[in-house]
Amino acid sequence: MRTGKSNSKMFSAMMLFMALLLVVVTAGCDRDHGAAAPLIPPAQPTVTSVTPANATPGVAVNRRVTATFSEPMSGATITIPGTFTVTGPFVNPVTGTVTYDEPSMTATFTPAIDLLNNTTYTATIATVAANPAGAALASPFVWSFSTAATPDTTAPNVSFTAPANLDTDVAINRKIVATFNEAMDPATIVAANVAVAGPSGSVSGSVTYAAGSFAMTFTPASILANGSTYTTTITTGVTDLAVPGNPMLAAYAWSFRTAALPDTLAPQVSSTDPVNLAVGVPTNKKVIASFTKPMDPLTISTANFTLMDGLTPVTGTVAYDVPSNIATFSPLSLLTPSTTYTALISSAAKDLAGNALVSGLVPNPWTFTTAALPGPIIVVPLGLASPFGIAATAGITNTPTVPITHINGNVVLNPNQTCNAVTVDNAGGFGLCGGAPPTNNVGDTVITQLYPDTTTADAVKAALMSAFLFITPPAGPPAAGGLGGGTPIAAPTTLGDITGNPLVLGDNWFTPGVYTSITSILITGDITLDGQGDPNAVFVFQSASSLDTAAGAPSPGAHTRILLTNGTKASNVWWQVGTSATLGLYSEFQGNILASASITMGTGATSCGRLFAGGFTAGAFVFDSNVVSVPGHANAPVSCQ
């Protein structure tokens, strides 16, 4: 006679055999459909969605920031100072508190005060974040967003329900879903704020929130009664992510009637974009999958929807659009050109009745290959000048007020090696002119005709003048250059517009190329430089006369900005100035300026890009509480590349 323990062992062994058999059969079915064997999802937890999403503009200044994980996490690791951080201008950390909501697997950062308006912020989840077993994120998850000028005071509302109001023949084992028109506070999407009532009174069940889909899901504790009417009510206790949270103006209720039978039909992937074996896919492509029936939003995550570059998981976020039954994987950065990727939605993805995804209409996993991008349009020969953030041939003037001007990069002063009319120390620094704290970093140096030798400064100056003439039009001014064929910038050459206005090509929106003004260039608002998915995209702006940006106000006030999107890097943006350049008060400038003569920076102006004064004639440099960074410098803002 076998003991209960022996029976248990036999049962476990049988279940293991059946599981292995199922894997073999499933793999065989996939081969029958021309697909590869299923991939194994990453073992470590991942970030599956964030709000605001990466690169989102116009975020309310009183907005919380959230990150949702692919699996339950250890709340103690999430709330440790430094695990979830938000940084603003000049990499200053934002003061705030971090909480972790276990049911939704979501961490929330609540700023202590409103964020600055018209400002870019970077959020980071460090690798300290781990699950209860101690498995941590494989790498830090970093994303950014920019703020609007106003707070969010608008009440949220329910935008879609499944089942819909007055639906009939709803499966008795079906979950109930409602989506909101904006991101909600996960801590308020709880059973206390969601009620389901049927013929026998209140229905018991659990409530979850899928942050990436703005979706609330009610899961009944048992199957519903057939042929019965049920009413779901979401109370005004739910709030959005504003601080304080905006509640719905009124409770939202809808009803549906059940059918006699449960739903046992397994869902399938009905289509993908890109399709299987697609080639020439843009590197900024989002990967999309459509399903044959509504899915459980909480099961559509980076744990179950993966994108692989060989054996390496691609970092990204996943969102599920409930009304359309479409899931979207958004890579956090551009895909690699000429590379084959494999996408997979695993059987852990389930429909609203709990039926697991099966193979069927289209291959799953599926593969696609990205396009081979053309090389850079232009390679500007900086040579020895590459690590220099500032160059001046007629000396520097630096207003010694706090905050002291800071340069992330080397400096060359040749032949006039003075700052505020005082000769620099010829020891690699600014001497008395630097103020306290030092204007340049430890390790960065100020090169002169005497430091570190008598030849380096002349060689760097020669490289700068060569680069200046390289991007100057053949007809000049100030002299004949080597780069022609630019698209004319229509006069009057006043560029830019207020954020939120339509993008107009050649005014406040530019694609890669060379643009030429036969007069001056004045920037009075935001300009967007759209790389269109090419990380090597190059922009060159040629001004026959001056380059100026309008003066603005410190954040949260309006000021001129150069915005880089879709792969554009400041290191690939060039501004050739026939005379002098002036960056107005509090301007946020992107790109390298090579000016024939002088460069002046108004109070609080910043530049991600080298600023070279004296490309052809005597050029002085004027500072006033500024920050200038060589793109990619170790001390530059993370976004300055």
C-alpha cells in the first residue's frame, strides 16, 4: 500500500513529465508554423512601464512619477534613498518621497514641491531595486520627460469598459476592466473604491491596476451567475497622479448581463508590426502585436512581451491598449542598424477569462531586421579640438556671481590668455578668475601658449579654424569655406515658436541637413531638431551674420530652447556664425557653435555643445553664471550626448 507521501511524489513526477511533454509538443507546433522554439524570458525583474512615458513633453508640474515592474518587488529595496531618483537642471536631485504599491507592483515618486515648468527631468531606477528573492534589475532604468507651464487640475474619467455598458452574453468567468483617460494613482485603485453588485448582492473579488494601460481590473472571487445582470461602480475615491490627486467628478457605473457558459477559447496573436521576417525596419520602430480577443492588461508586461537582440534583452516598456486589443513594446533607445531582433509574447499572457495565449494565426516568436543606416552626412574634422568646451582668441570675461560659471571640458585661450583681464595661472586652471568653486573640473585644463607647452595651443587653434572653414559656405562670409548646398532659410530669419504650437518645417522643426541664412539667425522660441531615427543625423546651420537667442526668464518662466528628438545628438549639431553669437538669458542651447568673432552668454544660459569664439578673427567670450558641456563629458548632464 502506497503512502500519501508516495502518491504525492508520483503526482509531482507525472506533472513534471506532462509539463515537459507540453513544451516539446508546443515547440513542434511552432516548427510546423515556421517559427523558432520559444525563447526564455529574462530571469531578472524589469521595469515594464513608466509614467510619464520616456520623452513625454508637456507634463504637468504637479505630477507624480511612477515605475511599474514586471513582477512583485521588495518594497524595502524600492524606498531606500537613491533607488528611485528624479533629477532636474544641472543634475540637481528633486526632493521627494518614494512609496511602493504591492498589488500594482508600482513605485511612485512624489515631489515635495511642484517641478519647474518648461524643464527636462531625468528619472532613474537603480539596480538596488530587487524582488523578494534578491534578484535585482540587470542595469539602471533611465528615462526623461519635460514639463509644461501649468499644473494638472483636471478631473480624470473612465474612457472605456470591458464589458461595455449594457453588453449581453458576457462570459461568467470574465474579469471586468475599466480604463481611464490618464495615469492614475495606483494606491487609490483598490477594492474600497470599486464595487460590483449582482442578483445576490455584493460580489467579492480583487482589484489590480496596470499602470502602463491606465487600466483597472476587477477579478471576481468565483464565477458569476449565468443570465444575470451585474453593475460595476468606481467611486470618486480614485485619483490621478497630480499632487494632490484629482478625483473623478462623480462615481462611474455601468451594467452588463452574463451568458450561460464560461469562456474557454484561447487567445492568439492575430498580427504583428513589423511582420515576421521583415527587413529594412526603422531603428526607432515600436513593436506591436494585436490579439484575437481582449487580454488581461496585467499580463501584458515586459515579463511576457520581450524583444531580444540575440541573447540580450532589449530594454523597453510595454503598454496594452484595451479598446483595440493591441500591445506595444517601446524600446528605451534606438535599435541597432542591420540587426535581427526576435519578439516573443509568452503563454503567460492571458485573456480576461484566464485562458493562456496559444500559437495560431501568425508566428510567435517572430523576427525582423533593422535597416542599414547611411553614414553621417558630414564629418566635421575637429581633431585636437574635440575635448575642448570653450575656445577664445581674445580672452574671457566671467561675472563672478553665484552660481559660478562651470565648464565641462577643456579650455583653450590663444593668443589672449586672460580672464577678466587677468592672466590665467599657466598651470591648467583659471587662477583667481575661476572663483570658488572652480569654474573647471579637476582633470580638465586651460590650455595657453605657455601651458602645457608652447605648441599645443597653436595646434588646437589651427584645428578650430579648419573646422570653422569646413562648415562655412563656399562664398563665405567671412571667407570662402567648404560646405555648400544648404537649404535656404527664408527671410526674415526669425526661428522657433512656443511649445505646443504646430511643427513647421524650416521654422520650428528641422530634419537632418544643411540650412543657410544669407543674413542672421534669431531664435525666439523652441526649435525641434528631428533625427528621424538616425543616431548619426547631422544638422548644420550657417549664418552669414550673427546667431542670437532671445532673452527669457529662469524656470518656470519661458525661455528659448533647442529640443533634440528621434536620435538627434548635440554632438552632431553645428552652428556656423559669420560674425558673433549671443545666447540670451536662460537659453537652453544644443549644438556646437563655431563663431567667426565673439560669443556672449546671458545670465543662466546653458549649452550642451562646444562654443568656439574666434574661428576667423579676434573672438572674446563673455560668461555670466553659465554651464557649458562637451557632449558626452563625464560631468555633463546625462542627456548631453
